[in-house]
Amino acid sequence: MGSLVFIAPEPHPDVDAGRSIHHLLRAVPAADFGRLIACLVDWLPSDTAALSAAFPGLRVISIDTLDEQDRFVQHPPARAYSTSVEQWRSAVIFRSLAALNETTAIEYVEFPDRGGLAFCTLQERNLRNFLGEATIAVRLCSSWTQLLDAEAQVVDGRRLNLSDLERKCLRDCDRVIAAVPSVAEATRVAFAFPAEEWNARVVMHAIPPNSRPSDSVIVSASSDQSLVFPAKLQRSQRPDLFVRAAAEFLNIAPAFTGSVLLGMPALDEDYAVDVERLIPAAHASRFSRMPEQQGPARDAVLRGATVVIASSWDDFCPTAYEASSLGARLILNETNPAFGVETPWRDGVNCLKFDGSVRGSADALKRNFERNESLQPVQFPVTPWPWTLPGASRPPWRTPTDLPLVSVVVAHFNLGAYLAETLASVRAQSYGAIEIVVVDDASSDPQSVLAIDGLESASGHNLRIVRLPGNVGLAAARNIGVRHARGRYVLTLDADDLIHPEFIALGVEALENRAEFDVLVTPAGYFLDGDPLPDSRAPVDFIDYAMFTGEAVLGGLLENRFSTATALFRKSILERFPYLESLSCYEDWSLYMRMCDAGVRFIVSNDVLFYYRRRRNSMVHSQRHPERKRIEYSDLMRTSAPAAFARQSRHLVIGIASPVAVIPSLEPTVPAMEPESEEAVDKTSTIKGAFGAEGKYDAQVAFAALKLSRWAERKVPWLVGASLWLSSRAWRAYRAIRHR
């Protein structure tokens, strides 16, 4: 029997991560405790010491994500993950697990869903069969994406990337662990996973909270009983609803003399102040704070009180189970999936439920004290521990012996000075079944013409030159190359870039073993034109990096978080999704966006396997007028945006989102080339955006508009049509007045 490894992020006031690992360690069967390993990610030394003291004999591994000492040769440094810190943390966790795996047999690894910490480990599973015999599970415990639907939060590029990481982890893991079926289904809907793909991997298991006496009795309601809101004052817990409902109840129940207790504030003290302002002056003396959040004093408050759980989202809410086991009367928000029909909570049996509104909550409080229904303690759901269930069924990993042909398609236009180095990096591949298809897009400069002439005279079975009579553009040239490709796989490569010698071998083996995936993408390392070529055998610190999440459902709407132009594809997927030849740029972004929207799955390498040459006059880095950038971005969204905007609301979103075209770049920011002259810097390139200088809130506006349009299409489709009709009439009226 192998070890059971649990990844525990640092104790955090919002998610009670430290509390969860304590509950797990208290409840785990004694026979399994000896093989538990707790990987504590960024815990304070005092918290680590307290956990070790509470559980003698527990094997603890501390993971410090600020430490770069153990970075693998081809892994990017922390600075590469500036817009995706959580991806860096997942890389450090993977390296720690790799070190552990060298000395310890691992049977089961469990990650929380919040933070996407399983990302790099799962990508290594798919790429190299890392922990191939182990089960990698992700437990639902209030991911950031779920909280986004439950409360107002800051939405920026980093948070969108985090949501993509969380989604990718849930989609790629062997097993998803949910406390109750309704929470599993709510998560599936939030991430838009296909039911057949999702349900086959979901298992039910809830970690028991602190053990309580089994003979507890729910107290009767009384006029002097306390009303308790036991959660932290954060938006998803709805303390505002509780305060308003409690105040209304005090107004309609003058005979009630009990106190009203609020939980402790979370990190947002300003929000806690806003909640306290909702307390009417006439009842201010009745409201106070709970003495503390944990321990005997807290239990004493809950015991015999009426406890209101007003939150609209919980993954399980152990507080409700603890309060019920202590004898408290529970009033629960029935719109919360943790208290839905598929949960142990039954209205009038072990709790009272309300409809999620202030009036509904006040009515439930009135019902509680007037009718004084007899309630029973809730029965905790008992299910097998996840690692005792049969492991995930996967075919054995095999190294291909009959190597499928890979076609490397190189689109070339006036890059003859670099073409030889690019082809040399292809010929240096460790993989033995490669053909090179060079598509020359009617090059005109003499050096490029000579280079193509020389290649054409030397072409043969493994090298073919396709010379186009006229310039058709990059997208069309790649499509032509794909049509000429004879391989089962296609790798697209620009004529001035380089690839790692193991790129194709790794990718083919992964895609041959993982039939459900169609694309392998890799981080990119950037080097300046004229610098020595990167050495793949030694650590290289590039001037900058581009990091990707592959299936960038949300982050990919604001910047290309999918892949560079270079990726390894099944040829069949490129035949299904050709490059859009109408686009003058962003053709790669468009391709990946359309693939992702159709459910195509990506494997993402943690190693840098692609080297991007930064040239002064490259398409990406050449100066373009801001208005042209807006048009190009709008055209990308018009032709490639997800199906959710495929109808009329697409144009509403594009109108609002177009300012972001000049904020994120298709490529990361790298040290700028020295301009030829001061006049070469166009002062009009500074776009103010929709709100404030430099478009500070453009990304948030675009994302909010996207969510609003999707909601409107689903819930009130008539509103979209009416908005467009009104906008059209308003525009006509404006033009008529203007031309008078």
C-alpha cells in the first residue's frame, strides 16, 4: 500500500484550509493514518508546528513557493508567472511531489480545487505519465470561480487565469470529490462540463467536522434565545441578508428579547463596516460580535441558539453540522446547493429553510419562535473514503515503437536569414519520423529567394518545398502546409523560431497515450535577435517568457493564454479547425479560441520547449496604429468568440470590450528595442480606455459585459433583442438630430 498525500494550502481566513486538514486528520481511519503525508504549502512555521504537535507521528512536508532552489532545468523562474502566480505555486508543488516520488510509493494525491494547485502535476501526468499508478483527486472546497458567482469580487487578468487553472484541474483529474450531489452538479454547471464526462469521475465524500456526542438534542425555541450568524463577514456568506432579516424580525416580534450575534470579520474590514451600518439604531444594543471563531467559547454560543446560515454558496458548510450536533436550531438558505434536496437537510425535520430573500428569512425566524417545531440533529452523510474506492481505469502507458509521422509545417516569407537555423533545430529532434514542409509565401528579398532555391534543390522524402505564386498571408500559408502534410501529427513553426530537441518525441508519446487530448502546447522562452542560440542542455534564463494554460476559457478572451503559434496537433484537428484566412493577425489566438470553445483538450508542458526569436520588425512587435489594433481585436472576437456571443449579444460585448485590444498583448512584454528615433514613438498609441487613464478598468468591464450577455441570453433573451432595437432607434435619432 502506498502513501496518501494531501496538499494543504496555507491556513486562510476565507477558506479555512487549516481547519479542513485538521478535520481530515482527526477523522481518517487509524489504519490509514500511518501512511498519510501532509504537504503544507506556504504555512507559517508556527502553524506547521501546531499541526505536528496536534498529530504526533504525522509525516509533514513543508513547501515554500518562494524558494527557487529546486527548479528543474527547463522550468521557467517565478518571474515568468507574473500574471499567473498560482501556476507557479502548482509548479513548485509538482517538483516537491516528484522528489517525494523518488523515495516513496504514492497511491493517492488529493488537492483542493481552490487555486488550481494540481495544474502542473496533472499536466506531467498527461505528458510523461507522472504518478501513473496513483489516483489524483481534486476536492470541491469553494474555488474562486464558484465564489465569483456567489459574491462581488475584483475581476482582472490574474483572476481569469486562476479560473482557467481551476477548470483545467477539475477536467483533467482522475476523481472529483464532492460532499453532496447538489454541490457537484452546481460545480459542473458553473464550469460548463459535459455531464457524461463529469459524472463518471465524481464521488461523494464529506470530511466529518469535529466529533460531537451522538445523543445531542435540539433545544426548543425561546424568547430569550440568541440569534447567531456564525460565519465570517464576507459577501458570499450574506451577512447583509442576516442583519436585515434579524432587524425585520425584531420589529415584528417585540416579545423576543434575545441577543443577535455576528461572526468575526474576514479580510475585508471595509465590508464588515458596511454590514454593521445596516444595523438600525433602534436595535443597535441587541447586536454584538461572537467571542471567538473556534474553541469551547464558540461552542457554548452555538449550543442552544438559533443559528442562521444565510450564504448562497457553500461546498458543504461544516459549521451547520457542528451547530446541529451541539443542539442548535438551524435556519438555512435553501438556494445554497449545500442545503438542497439531495443533502441530509430536511425542512421541518432537522432545520427550517427559507427562500434566500430577506422577507423569507424573517418569516423563517418568525416560524421558528411561534411554531417551535420539534427538530432532530442532522445525520452526517457517511460514505467510503475516496482512496478505498477502485482506482481510475486507464490503459497502460506505452512508448510508441511504430513511430507515426510528424509533419513540421514552416510558413516562410522573407526570413531567409533565419530559416537555416530553424530547420536545423527541427533536424536535431530526437524523434525519428519527421517530414518538413516549407511553404514559401512568394518571398521577394534576394536572400530568402536564394535560401528557398537551395532547399528546393536538396528537397526529398523528408523535405518538401511548396512555392506559392503569390502572397496569400500567414494563415493561408499554414493551411496549405497542413493540406500538404502527410503525418498523423502536425507541428507549426515560424521560420525564425526554434524548438527543443525533445519537443516532438514528448508530444507524440503523450498524444498517443492520451487519445482524449488533441494539442500539446509549451511555454515559450524569448531571446533577442543576435543573441547566442539557447542551449537546451543547460539552464537558460530567457529575457522573458510566455506562459499558457491551454484551455483558457476566460483568460483567453482578454489575451492569448492558449499557446504560441507553435504547438503539436493531431492533423485531424487542424483539418477540422483551419486558420481563418480573413484575419490579418491573431490567427493563432482565433484558432485556439475556436478549438477551446468546441471542447478540444490541451496538454500543457511545464518545460520550455519552444524558443521565440524577438526581432525588431516582427509582426507582433512592430508599431501599429491603435485604431488598427482595435479593429483587429474586434475582428478576432467577431470571427472566433465563444458560442455564448454567437448571436446578437456578441456585438454588444464587442462594443464594450474593444478597448482591451491595446492593453493585453498577444506576447508578453519584453525589453524594448531602442527606437530608431524619438519621432518613431507615436504619442497617439496611449489609449485612455473606457474608464480612466490607461484603461484601468477595461478588463473588468469586458468580463462583466461577457457575463451579463451570457446571463441575458440564457435568462431573458427578449432583453437582448429589446436592447438592440432601442440602441438602433437611439442611433438613428442621434444621426437625424446631428444632420439637421
